[in-house]
Amino acid sequence: MEVNQKAKVETSSELAEIAGDHDSPLQAPSYFLFEPHRISEMMEWKNIQRVGAGLYNLGNTCFMNSALQCLIYTPPLYNYLISRKIRPSFNPLNEMSKLALSMFSQKSSQIVSPKEIAHNLKYIGKFRLGRQEDAHEFIITLIDKMEDVIIKSYKNKLDRRVAETNPVHQVFGGYLRSQIECMESKYISNTYDPFVGISLQLDSGSTIEKCFRQYIQPDMLEGKNAYRCPLTKKLERAKKSLTIHEAPPCLILHLKRFNMFGKKIVKNITYQEQLQLDPYMSNGGRASYKLYGVLVHSGNTCHSGHYYSFVKNSNGVWYKMDDSHVSQVSLSQVLGQHAYVLFYVREDYDRLSPPPQIKKTPTKKEQQPSTPVKKEQEKNTPTIIKAEQPSTPVKKEQEKNSLSTPSKPVKSITDSPSSSLQERTPVKTPSQPFADDEEMVAPKTPTPLEEVLRRRKSIIEKRRLGFDPKLFERGVKASITGHELQSWDENADLKKQAEQLAESITKSDNSRLKRSRDLFDQSLDKGKIKRVRIKKDPEDWTNTRSKFQRAYEMKNERSKFEMETKAREDRD
């Protein structure tokens, strides 16, 4: 009887575990590295600005340029890149932030060189400068490396679910649900896998919708591939289906245009500006997207051809980005391309509400009687849990001053596209143990004319002095670093001296830049130099003797010596 009771207990515990795994939901993370409501605030452009600069082709880098253009014109990623703190060391996230700032800070006629990313392609993935690579593979690898930079900044080991809450993964990442349903016991097993981009086959579809239907088409597991049911513990017939459980804010669709031999599949796949993922979502979910980027490959194989892209600017106008060439195009021209990668941004991203904050126990200073006006407001307003903070006399004085004086409007981070970085005080939360997500303020840089006027003003202030210590110090430093400055003439025109000083500095800077470009070209041409092995002269070979030759010579010398000694003895 005791054995039977134990068996019943074991079977009941197994059934309880199986019932817990039946149709299990996606596990929520214990905490967030980057709050989801902050992503929702970055889904749109902060301000309308003109189109960014083109990118130089540094030798078969069209795959990299077209991919970088599509990533930079992703609104939430761009807003995050320009707001974070840039570290001096090299990593893909820092270089993307620098590139985002430089592309929109330059004039429309100027071109930006992504040489830092091009020179470090081997650190991003198995890419090599000068060789044609796959643009989609570069996009996925670069996103993965940017995630690794954020995750490695945390000292403690992060759970997989927590690590997936980094800002880059929250922009491009979603979750697929693989569901297996047993046809006999109706047991359902769910598996959730993260994804960054979806790859669609082009076999049986001429539109994006038909490719998605083929992607989520269920399969029957039977015969040798039958499913072992945990309830019946037998091989049963089951149905396996794949759906999108959580749609990402920005969706990357990869159309598989290359077969296993590298040959291109030239097939017209029609796509629209609007995309609805409702039929492909699990549990009746909804997701609507709008097109903002198209990456195109022209050529016959994956190892040859040319890449270029179409992007949608903040003003709603489409532009063609063909390396350094930037031109305006129409929407009909964008929708008529043989697309290789499509970029969509979500329109109904609903994570707008901030997470609830933990209520703290009030101190003695905080336990003060509330006024009747506050009581009426508390009755009318709904109850929201907020963290209370102790009010100090300094804060009360600040509040009085703020009430008496009108508040000035605060400028946003991206008010001026041509800006340089400057730190500001970060706002840290418990979900941000490290300072990787700190925001930066980018003030307006002075123009060359303003710089000359500023120098002239400083000269006029010191015109009575016969000796200018700051100018002397600047001249000494310039002579050390290679700048050549003219001598100071007290009686000459001050304006001419300021202009000559500015011209000399700009000329020396231009010469230094030219020298760095020459060194850059030499470093690129190093791989083309053929190394020839230097052969030894034949004289060196005659001087070298083997051990057998040395033994033979020693033997001859010994025999000669013996013959000479015998001849001497005979004479004596």
C-alpha cells in the first residue's frame, strides 16, 4: 500500500509539472537594462532636418555604406546613438554614434568617410577591406556587436532574458513562438526564440504577404518525426506552427535572393509602404508597420555587383544613397525596386506608460498635515503609486523662485544638427547600474568668421601690451606641433594680423590632414605590394663546406704532414 501511495504522489507531481508547462507564456525579465517606455519616446524624429551626407567608397565598401545608411535612418536607433555618452576607446557602438553625429552635422555638399569602421571590419566580423561582402550579414553582425558592447559594460553576469532588454535589441529584436500541439491529448508545448530580422523564402510567393504565409505554414509531425507527448509518453501525431509572438519596433525583412551556390534569384517581389502583421501574430496580436528603408543589390552573384539603398528622411522625403551620391527620388521609384532587405518601423508601438515606482515609507519630516486643496485634488485625481522624496528648505526656496520667475524653454538634444558633444548631468535609475546610457548635450559650434572675430577681440583687449604672453605661448606650442606662425608686429593693422594668423593655422591644419590622407592611402596599398624572397649570392654557397668536405681536407693535410716527417727522417 505504501509503494502505491508513493507512486500516486510521483505521478501527481509529474502531472503538475506537465500542467505548468502546458501552453506556457513568455517569461518576463526580472528587471530592464533600458526601460521600454524610453524606446517608445524615441520612435519618432525629434526634429526635422535636411538629408545627411553621403559616404566614401573605400574599396568595395558599398555593402557597408548601404547598410550604415539604413541603420542611421532608423529613428529610435539614431535618437539613442546621439544621446549616449561616447567613450574614447574603439567599439562599434561608439563609432556608430560618431558617424550619426558627423553625417548630420556636415553640409549637404560634403561627404563623410567611415574609415574607422572600414579599418576595423575584422573586429566586427569575418569581413575584409577590399572584398565584396553580404550586406545583410554585415547588418546582423553589427547589431550583435553593438549589443555585446552594452552587455559587457555590466560587471555581473546577466540572465539571457535580462540581457535581451538592452536598447539595441529592444529596437530590432522580437520573439517567435514555436508551438507543438499533440493531436491525441491536446497538450501544447511553447518555445520562445528571440530574433533580429526575418528571412523569407522566394519560392512560392510574388508578394511579401505570400512569403509570410509560407513562413508560418504549419507542419505535421508523424511517422519517423512523430512527437513524444509528455502526457501519454508515446509517439503521437502533432502539429507544429510558427508565429510572431512579440513584434519589434523596427522590423528587418531579408529576402533570400541567393541560392546555396551564390547565384542570384532574379524575381520581382512586390511590397507596399504599409505592412500588416496581424495574420501572422500569435494570440490575435496586432502590428502595423511603415516602410523607411530599402537595400538593393544589382548583380548576378553574391560575390560581385553593387549595393545601394533608399532611405526616408525626417521630412518625409525619400533619397537614394549610392555611396557618396545623394539624390531625391519618388515613392513609386522606391516601391519598384528588386529589394534585398526591407526596413519597417512600427506605427502602433504602445509601450508608452512608464513602469510603476516603488513606494517608500515616509520619514518624520515627510509626515506633515496636507492642506484642504491637496485633499480635494487627491479625491479628484486617480491614485498613482509614486516614490516620495523628503522636502528640504533649499528645495522650498527653489520652488518659490521658480514660481516668481517665468521658466525658460529648454532646448532639445537634436535642436542643432551641426553640433559637438558636451556632457551633462545624467539621471541614473536602478535599472542603469553603469553610465552607458547617459545623455549628452550638443551645443552649436562657432563658425570660422566667429572664431576670427573672437581672436580679434582678444587682440584688441591686449593692444596696449607690447608683449602678449598668450600669443607667445600659442606660438611656442605651435612650433612644437609643427605650426608655422608669423612674427608679431605691434604697429601693423590688427585685423590683418588676425586674418594672417587664422590663415596660417588653417594652412598648417590642411597640410597635416593631407599628410594623414597620404599615410591612409599607403596603408591601403600595403596589401598590394608583392614580397620577393631575397636569394643568397653564389659566393656564400662556395664558402660554406659540409662536414664530409672538412674531414677529407683534414685527412689530406695529415697525410702530407706524415710524408714530410718521413722524408726528414730519411735525410737524417
